[in-house]
Amino acid sequence: MKIVVIGSGYVGLVTGACFAEMGVTVCCVDTNAEKVACLKRGEIPIYEPGLAEMVERNCAAGRLHFTTEIGECADGADAMFIAVGTPSDEDGSADVSYVLGAARSIGRVLNGYTVVVVKSTVPVGTSGRVRDAIREELQARGADVEFDVASNPEFLKEGCAVRDFMQPDRVVVGVESERARKVLAELYKPFMMTADRLLFTDLATSEMTKYTANAMLATRISFMNEIANLCERLGANVDMVRKGIGADVRIGPKFLYAGCGYGGSCFPKDVRALIATAEQNGYTMELLRSVERVNDRQKTVLFDKLCRHFGGEPTGKTVAVWGLAFKPETDDLREAPSLVLVSQLLEAGCEVRIFDPVAMDNGRRLLGDKVTFADDMYAAAAGADALVVVTEWKEFRLPDWKAIRAKMRGNAVIDGRNIYDRTNMAEEGFAYYRIG
């Protein structure tokens, strides 16, 4: 089979590489000529474990190709996946202009039956707009070409995206015809060898499923952060509360970890988009509004704890920050809690020293010379009055605390991910603060 993937960002590149791994001939199209040139040289623009090796392997095998011209690869394509960005508009709604632009580019080159698959996260009804955009281009050409539109949202976790695609817990596909269903069932068949997790729905249900999943996960995170903040005031241990409720099969243990808020490219954007979609249709999502407010407030908790430790006067203090990425195993800084913290520290007149195992280059592009970027976690802590852990990278989990205590000027450790033991930190001579 042959497919085209429009967009070589996070979703598009993972999608193209994983299909190629299963023997599909894949052409990834991107309007960014510099990015395409880099990909042809084997340079991967994002950090994702296992992706670089997969891209290199399938390019060498002749199954994975990159181009800026969709017309070069449209002939004979069984499916064309739209995997472009849908950033937040000013009102919080999803900007689907790139999706519709991709649809129009498809309409200008379509010359045989193809299933056009919307992989981007889009509001309900967007697949219908994609269909209309393609038809308009076909009519402008005077072309009579059959096609179907399908919705196939991604459920990839950054840091685990390759594994999630290759071993999906479910694949949701919205279709309008049996012909489209057969094409996509065949494409996903190699991923279903151990269990059939392919769920076919209508277009609107498929689009809604993606937003609902992310909204639910964001809700669980904000809920536990609320509980953690109350636990602090009552003297309860949120970790034990988490274990106690997570053991209930109706609740389960996942996404119940208290912390300094969620970030990334999906949860914040998708929660806002779902709120906006509801408002556009005459409904107010009160719960999700609260989820968003709680998360915004939670990103300020680390600075609040730091200020309390210094008696409300953090000015002039040197603060080490471990972790920039919004989560481990990615270099993504979009809406990362670390950026809120760093902004607050700089505004308060603190000197900031940062280390992240992967996201330093992105950090330098965003923060420039406002902060100091350290060579490693120990160098970041040298001379610091306080250390704040924002991202739970594995190498931060078991550091040499005696060496760190000797290097630091102060003794405050603010743990934004609850990865350390209270008693052990006290024994090491630290003033230790955590969430809940």
C-alpha cells in the first residue's frame, strides 16, 4: 500500500515512520523546505525515543520519503493523512486553517480514489469542512474524482509515541463508507495481530473521542492537584490518598499523581478547544473551565513554596531548576510549568541556573541569556540557595545528595513531582517541600 502524510511534525513524522516500518510506502510532505532537507539528511527535528532509528531504517529501505511537493507523490496513494498543526486561536478555539489548507492542496492534485484521513486534532465538524474544501478544488479543476474523508485522531504520548503507535490500546476511525472502512482496516491490520482494537465510528464521534480523552486526563490531574493542596492544609499524605483511591477498580491508578501542573501541546490546547466548541454551540463546560483554572494556579505553586521558605524575600537568591520539558522523554517546552516558574524567578530578581537532559537547545532559544544553562545537574546546583525539580527525568531520581548538599549554598529543595522521600531528604540536611 502507499500513503501520503501531510505534515512532518510530531504526529506526521511518527505516523509516516511507523506505517513504513510495517511495509507501507510512505511519502511525507511538508511546506518547510529546510525541515525536509534535514529529514533527507537523517536529521530529526524532534526528540522522541526510537524515532530517529526508525526513520533512518525505512529511508534506507526505500519505504520512507520526504518532499515539499504533494504532486510528486499523489499518484496511486491509497490514503492521504492530514497531520498538520491546529494551534489555539485567540478565543481558545482550534485554528484549523492549516488543515483546510492541506485539504485544498489535496484537491488540487487528487486524480484517483483516495481516502483523505484527518489525523490532526480538530473540532467536531472539521472533517466535513475538509470534504467541502477538496470538492471546491476539484470543481475548480473540472475534475470528477471519487474520494472519502475519514477521521483518525492520534492518541500518542510524547516520549512513548513510537510504542503507542506500534502497539496501540485502540485505534479510532470515523468513516462514511464501506470502501473507506476497508482501506483503513487494511492499513491498520499489521498493528492488530495480537488483538483487534480498531474501533469504527461516524466522523463526529471520532473527532469528539479525541477531545474527550484529553479532557478526562487533564481533569484527573487537576483533581489530584486540588486534593494535594488540601492535604497540605490538613496534614494528610496525598501519595497515600492516591494509592488508596487508585486501588479502586472504578478509578484506577493512572493520572492521579499530584504535581506542578500539566503542559505540552495537547492537554492545554484541547481543553481550551473543547470549552470553545461548547460555547459556540450554546453550552458552558463548567467542569473544564475549573480544570483549566486549577492548572494555571498549580503552575505557580513551586514559586509560592520558594517564597515561603525565604520569608517572602527571594530577591537575589540563586535557584537551580532541574527540568525544562513539560514531561520526561521529550524536548517539548510548550506550556511547560518550568517556563512559568522561570518567569516568576526572573521577575523576583533571582539568578536562575537550569539543566535538562534533552531540552536545553529549545530552552536557549526561548530564554536566551536571561538564565544560566549548566552542563549537568550538579553544576546547576553549585552555589544555589534552592533547588527546584520540575521534570521527573530518571537521572534526577537518585542523585548524590551529599555531593549536592556540599555544592549548594542553601538547603532548600522544592520537589514539583514528588519523587523523593521526606525522611531521607531531612536526614541529608535539606529543607524539603513537595506537593501535598
